[in-house]
Amino acid sequence: MSTFFANAQSAAQGRRWHVIDAEGQVLGRIATAAARLLLGKHKAVYTPFIDTGDHVVIVNAAKVKLTGRKEDQKIYRQHSGYEGGLREERARIVRQRRPQRLVEEAVRGMLPKTKLGEAMYRKLKVYAGPDHPHTAQKPSKLEVA
């Protein structure tokens, strides 16, 4: 008896869509649930070196909750690549300017830092409001405890 390994074709056929409502939820809990779905760890055919994960849509990202004093203390950094090109913003400013970035950065940090991780990240869709354009895919609503 040999060990079963999923291949790219069989993994692509079993992909599903999930919707997570982030309103009032803690950012880390939402991010771990989304990362688990993107990695495919919830499936019996999980294979570490094949992208077996599902698509994830996160709505109401502007209403996600940060615990403690993270709203004022957490810093998001970007660098242009040029000398002196470092830009830093507090979470409060990021939430006002582009609220979906809070969730995107949290989930991206939990995925592998490889080409495979980039492929998984492309299956994540984050929206600041309650509406999304993916109703044709018939996504299932996922409750995060």
C-alpha cells in the first residue's frame, strides 16, 4: 500500500468557496481560519507541497476587532526599495485608508513564503464592506468561533 498524494488536477476539482464575516471578530482568529482553508489543512487529501486549499472571501474587514492597544501600537511597514524609502503607519491609520490590508497582511503572514504560498494567497479575496461579487460561485458561509 502506498501513500496517497494529491496532484494539481485532483486538487483543483475539489476546490470550494467559503465566506467569512469579520464583523466584530478578532483579527487573529479570522486570519488563522482563513489560512487553514487556503492551505487545505481541513481536507483529508492535504498534501504539503501541492496547493489543495479552497477559495476564501472575507467581508466586513473594516469592522474587524483588534484586541488590547494594537490599534495604536501595531505598525505596518512598507519599503520602496530606495534609500530612506521606509513608510510606517499605525493600525488606526491603515483601517481608515485601506481596511482590507489589516486582514490581508495577517493572513499572508501565516502562509508559506514560497511560490506555493503566493498561489494560496491569490485565492484570498478581502472586502471592506458586506458585499462581494462572488455569489455565482455559491460560497458557503463559515462561522468562526
